[in-house]
Amino acid sequence: GENVEQHPSTLSVQEGDSAVIKCTYSDSASNYFPWYKQELGKGPQLIIDIRSNVGEKKDQRIAVTLNKTAKHFSLHITETQPEDSAVYFCAAIGGGGADGLTFGKGTHLIIQP
Amino acid sequence: SAVISQKPSRDICQRGTSLTIQCQVDSQVTMMFWYRQQPGQSLTLIATANQGSEATYESGFVIDKFPISRPNLTFSTLTVSNMSPEDSSIYLCSVEGQNQETQYFGPGTRLLVL
């Protein structure tokens, strides 16, 4: 089955700086890679996703890049703000769309004022 | 995205008892999933709730411990049976989005077993 590795486990950045979180996956058949943000006491919120036919996707301050050859994908957050503080999870899913997601272990992002 | 609600939002239960968690979505969806998130950990898929047939369980999860119902396309339940303190977790349901792979999560049910 799929295995997703995520690092770092904790990331502390100054407000206004950029943050990068990296994930690798093991199943070359995986073709969909979402990122979730989870705030304390809440369920995970989908913030951006990318499919295997695309190398990069951007949504305002958030971007995701995918390298299928190396089987890794990354989340980039620019101009970080205090409300970006949360736990971020990467995930992967195989083909077919009927499968559940395999999650990374999460990154606790701390934005220092 | 769909609006997903879960009941209860949290509960404290005694070991040996069972708790049924409800998941309601505001639109019809084909796929619903149940995940477990142990304290400070990531999410692990328990099972896929199939409408009109038995749920499909992941390795390490069995129907006797986590029976699932899916009576229609907007509702599902997960029961945590014969609970022990190790079952203390957040239980989350998710539903597929318009793009099949996309999944949206409910707010979760926080369970503490004493």
C-alpha cells in the first residue's frame, strides 16, 4: 500500500517569511495529492490539491509542487500570517477515486509574531 | 463543498460500552469514509461506507469492533464497540467532492474512554 512521509514535524517561522513542508510517497500509481490544514478542535480543511498531470498549482499565498519522477510534493506558504499557525497534513490517493487517503504524520507550523 | 455534521461532537464513555457516531451531509454523495485520529497523530482510514452494501475495512480494523451503517446517500454511522482506553481518539467522517478524489471532512467526534 501507499506510504507517505512528511517533514518537518514542527516548523517555526517569523511572520512574513515563507514556509515549506515536504512529503514523499511510495506508490507510483498515486495520482492525487491534497493538503489539509487542521486547527485545534476542528476537522481537517482542504486548502489545496494537485493531480499527477500538473507540476505546480498556486492559490494566492499557497502553492504546491509535484515531482512525479522523485515521488515528492511540497507545500509552500508565502508571507505567513499568525492565522497560518496550525497542523498541516499531506496525503496521497491511488487511481480510481474509490480509495481513502493515506496521510503523512503532519507538520505543526508555528508563526512567530 | 458539502456541509458535514457529526454527532456527538465529544463524549466520555466507560470501558466496555459502545458509542454510535453519526455523520450527516447536506447533499447526496456516493463515497463516505471513516477515519481515526489518535491523540497528536495523523489520520488513519478505518473503512469506506458503501450505500447498500457492507463497508470495506482497512487492515487492522474489523466489523465486529467498528460496525458501520450507510442507509442512504446522506447519512452514515460508525459504532465503536466494547470500548477500551486505547479507543480514545477523534473519529472523523469524510465525503467525496465533485472531483472523485477530493474529500471533505466533518468536524470530528472526540471520544475519551475511561
